[in-house]
Amino acid sequence: MTDFIPTRILVTAGATQESIDDVRFLGNQSSGKLGSHIALCAAIHGYECSLLHGNHSISPSKHPRLHSTPFSSTRDLWAKLDENWPSHEILIMAAAVSDYTPRGGKLHGKLKRGDELQLPLSPTKDIVAHLAQNKRDDQSIIAFALEEPENLEKAAREKLQRKRVDAIVANPLETMNSSHIRATIYLKDGSTLSPQSVCTKASFARWLIENLDGITSTTPCTP
């Protein structure tokens, strides 16, 4: 009899940190709460789960099927995803990745208070698009979009096509730092899924994992 091998899920959570000097960094307000809930629910439901979480994210819960690793910058997260993604079938990219990083890298020492400072920034590379471009047929990627409510659907559908992922979890801006979420999942076949109402992030994580097969098994509509 062949041993059952559970689907392996890779989850990212929390914020990247782009160092300015040895003390300061550029970051965002993502707590990592949603991603940590998703990872724990995946482990509870029988999946083998790897969680990559930001250094300042909430501490992930302990579970024998949940293995967690911290990350710092966007470059560090990129490297850890490149290392881990080949051994997983599903990526749930809930991390809030910085769009910019200080040009030329961090400054050594500590910047002194004084005259007005100009900080040149360079755009970071698109991690999700890179991973989607190189994924296997047996792999699926669920990405996230955070926008103002009036722009959310347009941005989610555009990101779904541009990044070539399998699904986008679209959230309004107020989701960040909140204990609740109102999310709509846009699928590559043009359809949508969502919980019936606003729910806690823990409840949404459970709903997402329970509907994972339907989310990752859709096929594109014929043009």
C-alpha cells in the first residue's frame, strides 16, 4: 500500500523590513495575524504547512505539522521562498511585501537628527509574479490585494491577470490591523467566492482552508 502524502502548503505572513540604517527600517502595519491563522488551520486540517513570517509578526501557534521560519527584508523573503517553494504544492502569499527599498542598501551606523533628509528609494522585485512564472502544473498560488473599497475589484482582477496566479484574496484597507475581514476571492475562471459576511480573521482562515480544493482547482475560461 502506498503511504498517503499530504499536500504541502507554504504560507507567508506579516511585513517585510527594508533597513535604512543599523537602527531604522521601512515597514508597514501588517501584524501577520491572518497568515498565522491560515497556517495553523492548514495544519489542523491535515496539511503539512510551512510558515514564513515577518520578524515583527505575532508569534505563530505551535502544531506538529506547522514549521515556521522568520524573514526580514523583501530580498530575504524572496530567498526563503525560492528555497521552500519547490517542495510545496500551494502558496498562500499573505505577507505584506514592501514596494520600495532604500537605494544602494542600508547605511552603516545610525543617522543623526539634523537637517531634512532625502531618502532615495528603488522598487522591489515582484516576488509573486516571479514564483508564478516558474511554478509547476501541480502548484497553485493564492495572492492578496489590499486596496480602497472603490478600487478593489478592478485592482484584484488586474493583479490576477498580470501576476498569473490562481486566485486573489481582495481586502479593503481597513482589514490591516483589524481583527475582522471582509474578503472576496477572485478566481482565474472569472468567478468569485466569499464568506457570507464580515468575519474574524480566524473564521476566514478556517473557511479558506475548507474551500481550498475549489479555489485551487479552477481552470481559466476559454477566450
